[in-house]
Amino acid sequence: MQDDKSALKATLIVVFTGVLWGFYWLPVRTLAGMGLAGPWGTAAITAAATVFLAPVALRGQSLLCRERRRAIAFVALGGAAFSLYSVALVYGRVAIIILLFFLTPVWSTLIARYVMGWRTPILRYFAIAFGLAGLGVMLGAQGQVPLPRNTGEWIALLSGMLWAVATTGIRATPELPAPQAAFVFAGGATVTTLCIGPLLSPWQSPDGSPLAMLAIVLGTGGLWWGLSMASLMWATVRLDPARVGILLMAEVLIGAASAAVLASEALSPLEMIGGALVLCAGLLEVWPVRRVRRN
């Protein structure tokens, strides 16, 4: 009975996380409109999250130092990938950015098979086919060459690739404790945004209300990067990975719907078809594979 309650609670947390991140573009773009353009809004948000997580993470500082450097590097790379995804939301259409990021199954399958040498089930090859087909349809929906059309789309595509590398590396290295992992994740994101900020958008003094910006930065860093990530780490160890992957796809639907209603960023029919193919790729990537025992 207790296991059933924990599974239900974990399921609700994962669904809530997906829905919450579907609205993540709102505070990011609000900060951009208030003068924290490009990566600077994300840098402020992730820096706030790093500060929030520091007291908890530093309690296990010696444990963090004993972990292998590769594990820390891959977790930090995951934070860098997420920061790029956050930055991309400022430069491109929300639904397209989210779908480009969700092409991760294509890259993770290719890395697992041809870099790590891991066995690849047949369904994963179908995931690659659906993902690449969806990418082509989505980016070529206006009759142009199916390539990213703006800075945001290129950054989103890169973020998905980096996320695939990070998750593969995290899987192959010793696991970091959740508080330390979250701290390193947010720290990696902060360093990344501070490095790319001058390249994408030179710093300019924001013209919005300092108190309003501070409230958005602290709220977004604490809720999205702090609380939701920590809750997700608790929930994922209590659920089947396939179930977690499927439930998190609520982010795609909520992000696309909210952008269409609140920002008038509706997708064309062909873009919807391409997006559906990308979602199919994600489903195939997390679909449970039955293992056959051979005599």
C-alpha cells in the first residue's frame, strides 16, 4: 500500500514538472522584455538557483570532492544543455524550440550505439527514423531547406545534442547525491550562460523595475531550477524510466498550447505533423523493451 502511494505521488510530481516546464518560457521572455536580453535572464535565474542550492550541497562538500571528476563534468554539461535550451526560448518559437530539444532520443541512441558500443534494440532505430523525419517535416514546412532558420533553433538543436551526451555520460559514471547533483547542474548552467552572454547579446543595463525582476528571478530559480528539479530527482527513482519519459512529454503539449494562446505562436499543419513524429520518436525511445532469455 505504501509503495502504491509513493508511486502515485511520484507520478503526480512528474506530471506537474512537465506541466510547469511547459510554462517556463513565460518568465524567461518576461525578463527579456524587461531588459535582461538573450542569455542574461537565464544567467540570473540559474545563479539564483545555485545560491539556493549551495547551503544544502555544501553540507556534503567532502562527498562531492570524493566523486570522480567525470561524473561532475557530465552533470555540469547537463546544466549547460538546459541553459542553452532556456536561452533558445528567447530567440525562437516556443513549440519549435521544445520539439528540437526533444530530438534527444535520436542523438542519445546514436551515441549509445556507435560511441559507447551498447546494444541497441530495434525500436531505437525506429525512434531515429521518426525523429529525423519529424525534423525534416517541421523545419521544411514553409517549403525551404529543412535546416534551423534562426539563432534560437540552432541553439535548441545544439542543446538537445549536448543533453544526449550528458545523459549518456551520467548513466556511465557513478551517481552524485541529489543535492550535490542539482547544485552542479545549476552551476554548470550559470557558467555557460555567462560565457555565451557577451557573444549573443552584449550586456546592457535593464530598464525594468529592479524589484519586479528580482522577484521573477528568485521565483523562477527557486521553483523551476530548484524545487521542481529536486522533486523530479526524488520521483524518478520510484518510477519506471519509460513512464517518467512519457509523463514528461506533457511539457511539449503545454508549451505548444500556452505559446499558441498567450504568444500567438500557432503551428502550421505540417509543423504539427513533424512535431507528432518527434513525439513518436520520444515514445519509442522510452518504450519498455522485452528481454528474451536464450537457452
